[in-house]
Amino acid sequence: MTVIESIPQSPATTGCEGRPPGHPRPHGQDRYTISEVAAWTGLSAHTLRWYERIGLMPHIDRSHTGQRRFTNRDLDWLVFVGKLRLTGMPVAGMVRYAELVRQGDHTFDERRALLEATRRDVLSRVAELTDALAVLDYKINMYADAETT
């Protein structure tokens, strides 16, 4: 049995309601083909298969004909993976995190440590970008001032 944790949602995550912008179908009708998931996530079918192959995705159910059938829970997981990608976390780190989730609750400390390290990296990058933005603002203002004189 594969264990996937629920991804906590906050209002700042994706909008005022704190959830992704609606699954393709209402909850309870959560069986999606790979093409539906690709359309909803913006990921290619190739990428989705690769995520499954490297262990980043949980075991994906199959139909009686062998087609992948994703669930709303899988879509929630993909939203979370997308956020990890935005942080710059290496794929190996994301796979490690997924492995820890599957191992169970006793890995909370290691998962938290992995996320805290990623958070420190993100904060460092935010500081660098804030500094770069200040330089850009200075130059823009300099050129704007030169035009008015």
C-alpha cells in the first residue's frame, strides 16, 4: 500500500480558497487519464511517466486495459511537486522526500529537515533577487530622471 500525505493548503498557495484551481472533475469522480492530467497540470505525458518511473509519483492505478488512472490525491501531490520544483529542490531531493512519505510517519523529522534546508535555500535566493531588484530599480530610476532633465 502506498502512503501519500495530504498536502497542507494555505490561502497564499493558489488563491483565496487555498486549493489548486479545481480538479477536472468533482471529488468522488476522480479517475483521470494521463492526457487529462497533462492538460490540467501542464506537464507532458512523458514527464508524468518519468515521475512515476523514478519514484516521484506513487503507484498509479491502472484500468483493466492497463491505462494509468490518476486520482485527485495524485493531482494534489503533483501540485506539491510543482511547488518543490519552483523552490529549486533537485529531483533527487524530491524523490527522497517521496520515499520518506511512503515510509510512514516515523520519517517526519527527516522530511522536516529536508524541507527546512530547502526553505533556507529559497530565503537565500529571495534575498539575492531582492538585491538584484534594488539594482534594477536604481538603474530604471536613474534613466527616468535623465529623461526628465
